[in-house]
Amino acid sequence: MGLLSDPEYGSMRFIKVLKRIHSPLCFLFYIGAIVWFFLLGHREFNNDTYFSENALLPGLVTNEFNGEQAAKQFHNELLQELEDKYEDTDEMPVPWLVAKMSQIHLEVYTHNFTLNYPLGQGQVFKGTNVYGILRAPRTSSLEALVLTVPYRPLSSHQKGTTAGIALMLAFAQFARPKKYWAKDIIFLVTEHEQLGMQAWLEAYHGLQSDSGTFYTNLGSFWKSKKKGWEWTDHSRCLDPGTLKGRSGSIQAAINLEFHTPKIKYIEVKVEGLNGQLPNLDLVNLVHKLCVKSGIHHSYKNSYAWVRNRNSMDGWVDGVWTMLGMMSAQIAGVPNGNHGLFHRFGIEAVTLEGRDADDPAGIPPRVHQLTATNFYRLGTALESIFRSLNNLLERFHQSYFFYLLAATDRFISIGQYMPSLCLLCGAMLIRALSLWVTIQKEEDKKEDKKDDDKDKDEKDNEESEVIENREGLRKRVKGDLKEVKDKKIFKEDSDIKETESISIVSIGANYFLAHLIGLGVMNSPVVFSHIGAKYFDKPSEVSVYYGLFCVSALIVVISPFLLKLFRQRPANREELTIINILLLIEMSTLGLCVGMHNISLGLCVCALYTPLALLVGVREAKGGLKRSLSAYLKRGICLLLNPLVILTVCMMVYSRVLFPEEPLLSALGRGRDAAMQAIMFSIVDSLIYGNWLFNVATTMLLPVWIISWQLLCVSVA
């Protein structure tokens, strides 16, 4: 603490060196962070996966699954049922599912839920889940495992899940007479994808629609009324209903997404809500048992059947696999129903079946792979659940924070955190250098005052000698000196008043910047209402252009916020302190977000660290070179506005996906994609608790506002 508070440290050699080399040091930290991250894709910098939980005993049992014919029969009957009765509707065949589960002698229940769409002007959606419970013969329903499949109608733009439902029913029929189950098994079919899964989990854990939880949106202050708007608390828009039947504490869950039994390979999905990940032991278990069952498996750009003998090719594939995982984590949106289990302390993954011509891409040598069938899939599913049945306690020994470089290679939190720490360290070094600069300037001012005081004392001694020698002139000189001392005292007082630091003004500016961010977080509900009532526009258009107008207004008014609560312009010391606080807040934000979601934290720091290092106190007087530099920095700052970043990225991505389209058409497609992305982020924050939109508005936006202020304000 002495380094930050004692002015005497400003004269130390270390501080002098720091002031001289802090700019290249920050640059080296930034480059070092990027280089370190890309090195993690190489086998020399990551690790082989291994099991930490010995109780799993993966693959040690003899497989007994014999339900291939039953799965085929269930599959054909379900397809016939959908074609006969549900071809023109999106409803789920609840009676058929209830009948089949009852024939297997499961405890069958239905679960109804309701969604009051938060930005839909009174729209209401209803759904029904069907689940059956296989009670364990060896315990009293204290623990449970979940096997779930989302129902997708024939008209869905996504791949169907009829084969997954058939496999689930066949496995339930196989597992029903077995006596070795020590945990209940819940077989669940959800409607409306993740919405049904969220409602079932909330109802299972006793969360009601009017109960405020940590995951309730923090900024929902408004609710709609027929005659206007009212400031009030906002309850969750999802009414989960109640469950008629329950089991014990859920230990793990497997989600199936099989559209056909004849698949080439399985894609293992792990990313959950807000970037949460399942325990690494569960991921390793699935990959290992897929190998044992003879099923080809993959994760992102890593394919288990591809072996790179060239280390450089392996390095490139590892980097692309890491980037693919991070791109899925940044948005914070689960890529399967499994992602909603994680925040309840339940480890879960999704197994998705893929063909050779899958929309996700064509892997190398995929046409040479033999197609799998219901028998292999059932064998793998049996092995997974029998290993989970051996668990004596919850998953806790292996990693919860990691990155995957391949299906059998991982990067632990201790290996990827140095990259994030280097980015944040660059900003902290810059803040320390600015703080030392302020301390040094204060030292110079104090030394100057001491010199002036010594000079005045010397003048007083000389004047006393002169007064003793000359009588009349003494009186005259004394009067003149009194006038001179009063004038000097008045000038010193004016200088001291001018150069004093107003803590109130700095705090008020910071408070207003974050208050603006909080207001922007609450604005989508208002924009949606205004757009629907006065302009007859859909919610995504109203919210997007409303946020665009608010951003333009912030650009105009934010520089004037520094003039509030003050009678004079901000001086150099005040602007430097604001710059220091900006750097500290930005580095703290990156570390806090990165500890929970490394992908989002690393992306934020990689984008905003250059901006934080470019921002500084600008001189009012300067030549053409300084003026051009100031305009360039402002342009960079405008491009790093969260709304502008999203729009530009969507436009570039649309141009890459559709290169044959005209430029204006591709830009329009990118703008529409940005509208939908913002809308999905807002709705996800209201329904599921996704905090990407909240982070962008309450954390990144205030930092951007303060950066824009410093780039627009100058000192004389």
C-alpha cells in the first residue's frame, strides 16, 4: 500500500523505470496474452483427459441391452402417429407418450406450464411435458438420474427427435425389470425445447412464478397495464406449474437428439447457460464409452476417428476446437436442453446424432465411417447409466472450469487464466503509472511552495536590516510589502482553488454513467410497447432502433456529464483519476467475468484493453498530428460500442455465409440478424436468466461512456 499512497516512492528508481517503459510493457503483456492463448492448442501445453472419480468404473460391466427391435417398433409407431394425427399441428402426442410409458409400467405424469411472453404485448404460450419415473428397487428414491428428449414436430426447421424418443422408450423397457438400479431414472419428453425443460426444472425444485430468485431479471421494473405503465416489481414471466410426481436429488442428466438411428457419428455438447460447463468426469465418461461401444464421436473441430501425425495440423485443429467452444460460450445460450441443468448443480450433456451431410459441416473422411444403429446407441446409453448408477456422491473431484482442445485433451483453469491475467495486468500497470505521475506532480508543487516560502523568509530578514538603517523608508517598504503579501496570498488561494480535486464530481459522473447503463437494461420493455402502440412495429425492430437512438443520444450528452456538479472545467488531476478508475474497473470486470465464463471475459478484455490503454488526458492545444490522433481514437471508441460491435460482426458474418448476394442485401441480412440476436438475448435474460445483455448494458456500456468522455474532453 505504500507504493500507492506514499509520495516519497515517486522518486524511487523502480517508479522512474515504470514511468518510462509502461507503454511498451503493456503492449508486450497484450501480445503475450494472445500468444499464450494460441499456444494452449498445442499438445505440449495441454493435458490428456483422465478420470478423477474412481466410483464411476466406466466400461467394467457386461452390456445386456437387447432393445433394438423394440426401438425400431417404437420409432415406426411414433412416425405413423405423427403422420396420421399431428402432421398439420405442432402439438406433442401426449396421449401416445402416456400410453407407451404406462405399458412399460412407469409412474407416468404430465406437467403443464405457461409462458407470458415478456415482449409480446399479452401473448401467452402453453405447453405440456410428459415424464415417467422408474423407481429404484434398492433405495427409497433419494437420488435420481434423468434421460430427456426434446419433442420437435414434423414442421420444425430443426432435425427431428423421433429416433431419440424411440431409443428412450426402448431403454426404459429394458431397464424396468433390472434389480441393480440404486437410483431412480426419470424419462422426460419436453415440449417447446428449452422452455419446457426450464419449466420442468423450476417445478421440480419448487420455484413458483411469483418467487424472486437470483436468476430473476434484475432490471424488470415495468409491467404493462391497459391505461399505461406502472413502476412495480416484476415476477417471472414463466409459470412452471406444479409436478404431481417427484423423485430424489438429481445427480446427472443425459439429453438425446437423434433424428434417425442410421447416424454417422455423435456430437457431444457441453456448453450451458451463461457458459457453465458440466464436470469434466461426465464428459470423459461419455467419450470413453462411445469408443467402447464402437460409436464415432466428436466435439467441435475435433473428430475421434481423425489422427493428425503432423504436430502443426494437430495444433491448428486444437486452436479451432478451442475457438469453437469459446464462440458457443460467449453468448451464454445453451446449445441443448442439458445446459439448463447446470445452475441447479446437476451435471448434464447432450448427445446429438449427425449424418455425413449434416448442416453443421462435413467432417473429414466422414463418408468412410460405418453408420451406427439402435443397438450400439442403446449399448452406449446402458454403459453411461450403469456408470452413473455407481456414483456414491455428486460429481465434485474433476474440473468445472476448462477448455477442450480435442475429445481427449483439455486445458485447466490454471493454464488458461494467465492469458486473461496478462490482459488485465496491462491495464493495472497503466493505472499504476498514471497514479505515480499524479504523486510526482504533487511532490513538485510542494517543493515549489517550500522554495517560495524560504525565499519569502529571506526577503523578510533583509527587510528587517533595511528597516533598522532607514527610518522613513522602512515604513514605506513595510506598507508595500504588506500589499505584495496580500496579493501573493490571494493568487495562491486562487491557484489552490482552481487545482483542487472534486471527489463529489468524479463520483457523481461515475454514478450517472452506471445509472444510464441500468436505464438501458430496462429500456427494451418500454421500446417494445412504444413501437407496437405508435408505429405498429414488431418487438425486435422497436428494441433495436430504440437502443440505436439511445446510443446516439449517449454519444452527444455523455461529454457534458463531466460539467455537472461543478463550477469550473475538470482539471488534469481529476481526468487522470477518472482514467485510473476506468482502468481498474475494466480489469476487475474482465477478471470477474472470466472466472465464471473465460470465453466472455477473454473476449471482452481482448476488445477493450486496447481502448483502455489508448484513452488518456488530452491537451487542448496541439498540432495537426495530435488532432488526427484524437479523431482516430474516437473512431475506434465508436466502433467498440457494444451495439456497433454486434451489428458489424453480424454483417461481416452474413457476407461470409452469402458471398453471392449483393453488398447491400448482405448488410441488410446482417442488420436483421443483429436485431434477432439482441431480441433473443433480452428474452433469454427474462426467461432463463442469461446475463449477457445485462453485462453489456450495466458493465460494458458505463465503461464505454467514461472512455468516450475522456476522449472528448481536453484540458488547457
